[in-house]
Amino acid sequence: MQTCPFLEYSFEILGKKWNGLILHYLSLCQQHTAHFSDMKRDLPEITPRALSLKLVELQEHGLIEKNVTAGTPVNISYVLTGKGRALTEALKPIQQWAQQYKDQ
């Protein structure tokens, strides 16, 4: 029997620490956008270096985009792409399952 390549692809992303949490966080933000400092403040368990690496990884998967706006200081924000929003929607039933069964 072969494993499902679609599940393998999903878990390649979601099976890595922090990826799902960062995507969920952005899904809750206004316009699905946040600055690095916001994430660092609101996700204190992740180190700044790990957060930076994970943001690059999620960009490489096409799940988020880095927006840079010129100015003083430069304004950098991260936003969910359509692909990222679709994934966060797909995670909602899993979140509901965990709410039901986590403590059983």
C-alpha cells in the first residue's frame, strides 16, 4: 500500500514546529497581516531566529508573502496568501476535533 502524496505534502509543512501556529495566528489578524514584532510579542514561545526561519519557509511554500514598504523606518509585514488562507480554513475541522478529544 502507498501513502497519499497529498497528505505527505501537507505534513511536510504542518509537521514542522511552529508552522501551523504561525499560519493560525495570521488567520486571526486583521486582513491576515502582521508585523514580525507583533508575532514575536504574541508568540513568546518561539525565538526570534526560529520565527524568522519559519517565515522564510512559509514564504517558500507560497503560504505567506513578505510586504516591504519604503519609509523611515522600513515597514515589513507578513500576509497570508490565498493558498495560506485555504490551508487555515482546512485546519478548522482539525481544531474542532482537538477541542473535542484533547483531554480524553
